[in-house]
Amino acid sequence: MNPITSLYYVAPCCLLFLFVPWVLVELPLLRQNSTFHFDYVIFGTNSLCAFALNLAVFLLVGKTSALTMNVAGVVKDWLLIAFSWSVIRDTVTPINLVGYGLAFLGVAYYNHSKLQALKAKEAQKKSAQADEESGLLMEEREGDGMGRKNDSQA
């Protein structure tokens, strides 16, 4: 399915599963504790951003794989942590470093295994191509030999 068709099927389910808990849990709290008013401009721009994000996610998953989306999420988290540490001066604990170190190792292993699989596939393709070429060569030689025998018998 293309990304628009995927959104066509997924969006109503998301609306249902998000709207019902919002009405039951969040809306009563908003009415009690704040001066909530609906702003159409903010709601509309947020909706467009969410639509564009979902479209990009479906497009990325459609062109690559869900695993690539997860790897991209890990890279996004690294950039977010680097930004918060360098610009905002947020503290990074040792447990954060260990966790993202493990995530880095996972991404590195994924890239390594993907590269090895690609190399094996190329080697297999070259081997099959070489076998096919040698088979054709053998057929040509056998065909030439048979032709000579038939010529000499005639």
C-alpha cells in the first residue's frame, strides 16, 4: 500500500483509540483545572504536522523497513540527547550513557550484519552468473564437437 492508503485505514482507528480516553480522562480535568478554549489555528497546524509525520513514517517504512525506522529513532534520540547536553546543559547520567552505548552497539551490529548479507548476496550472484556462463560455454563446445563429428561422418 502507498502511504496515503495506509493513513486512510490507520487514521480512523487512531482517532477512536485516542479520542475515547481523551474524553473520559483528559477533558474533565481540563474543564476543572484550566480555562480551556479551542484554538482552531493551533489545532489545524498540529493536525497538519501529525499528518505529515505519519505520511513520512509510512513512506520510510514502505521504501525501507520497520527496522530502519527503529534505527532512525535511535539516531534521533542520540541527537536529542547531544542537543540537550550541549545547548540546554541538561545532565546526562551514567545510566543514560550505558543505555545509549548499548543502542549504538545494536545499530553498529545491525549495519555490520546488513553489510555482510549484502556482500554474501553479491558473491552468490556472481557465482551463479559465472556458473551460467561456464554452462553456456560447455554447451557451445559440445555443440561444436557434435557438429564436427556429423560433418566428418557425412
